[in-house]
Amino acid sequence: MHLSQQIEAHIHDKDAADTVTLDYEARFLRRKRLVSDGGEAFLVELAETRSLNQGEGFRLNDGRIIKIKAASEPLLAVRHDNLARIAWHIGNRHTPCQICADHILIRDDRVLQTMLEELGATTIQVTSPFTPEGGAYGHGRTHGHEHGTHEH
């Protein structure tokens, strides 16, 4: 089994030997056995837990690169005349969200859906890759609350 201890950024399709399709949760890892879309098993062993993005890649110990693709998953597209207000309510619940020009995408959640509809938002269930905004201070995920350890 091949090993990857290095992440490469901005991988072009022509530079990738294969792809691995991962949902939002699976793109947050440090050490894990993965299987590429072509069926090759490999072990990821990073120095620290990372939030990985579509377009990055795992460099295997033989030099090949497995490019990361974001998997489609169940989401809610949220629309409202005042998206800033809706974004505030979503953020106040520490919910990862993907901000688009005319809507916000969140993971499909019935409780949040009800709350947002009570605030006047329109929600539509969609299936799409989820690439939410990174957390503050470059940490990549919004649910890590180590407020005392930030280096500014």
C-alpha cells in the first residue's frame, strides 16, 4: 500500500494519476486509509489534522499524485432578501456554510431549515459538492474552538 505524507496544492488534471472523491467530513483528516476512484488503496499520514480542499492532492511515496474531488452531498440552498441576516444566524450556530452570490449552502439539517424558514428564508434541498468558507485565522474549519491558541 502506498503512503502519502504530503499535500500538494492546485493540482491540474493532467498532473494527477488518479482522483479520490471525499465529502466534507472525509476531507478533514490526519491519518486514514483511503481508496482512490480507480481502486488503489493508500494511507494518508499527515503531521497534523487538516481540512483539505477540492483541487489539492496527496503525493504518494512513489511520486504520483491523487487529486481530491469534493463529493456531492445533501445540502440546503438558502435564499433571502437579506442574506447577511441569514448568514449571521447560520454563523451564530457555528454551522459551516458556502456563500454564493444569491444563496448560502449548508448541510441538510431539518432543525436549521425550520429556523431559517421561520426567519423568512426559502430553502431548497440540493445535492452538490460542499466547499464551505474556511474558519477564521486560516484554520479551515469553523467548529474548532481553541480561542486561546491563535497566533495573530
